[in-house]
Amino acid sequence: MKDDVWPNDPTPEQIRRAWSATVSALPVGTRITGQVVDCRPFGVFLRIDDAPHAVGLADIGSMPHGASLPALGSEISGVVVWHTDHNHQVRIRFSEWIDRD
């Protein structure tokens, strides 16, 4: 993820320190909303509403055939499907991708 993606970015240290609270606040199955802050070849990063130190990632591997990536800055909704402890990311599946299955 680019260093200059989010205004008022949480630092890696803030993200790491908040990880336990993030996992508790956003258990698997939690519906979330957020804003797309970066698109990469492997996935879409988002800032999760009401979780300022959380890094959300929607893996492109979960994108249905024929779906398109959301635009940078788009408001998006989805569901938490996993937590990756090694890099402190909340894995998200976008609602529009779920609805297309």
C-alpha cells in the first residue's frame, strides 16, 4: 500500500497496537462500510468506517467473473471474512460481489 494513500493515515505502529481491538470490534461476519483508498493488482484497500486504525482489503481472488473493481474514493459495503494477523488486515468481501455469486 502506498505511504500517501490516506489523509491522516494511521501509522503501522497504530495499526499494530489497535489490532486486538480491531479484531474484537470487527469479527468475521460483521457488515462494514468504507471508502476505497487504493487499488492494487491483488486487491482493493479500504478505510473502514468507525475503525480508524483498521486496514481493510478485498482480495481480487474473491471477485466474481464479470465484476469490476470499485473506483478510488467509492463508498462500499461488505462483510468481514477473515483477519490476517501477520500484516494486520481485515479481509472484506464486497456486498456487490456477494450478490453476483
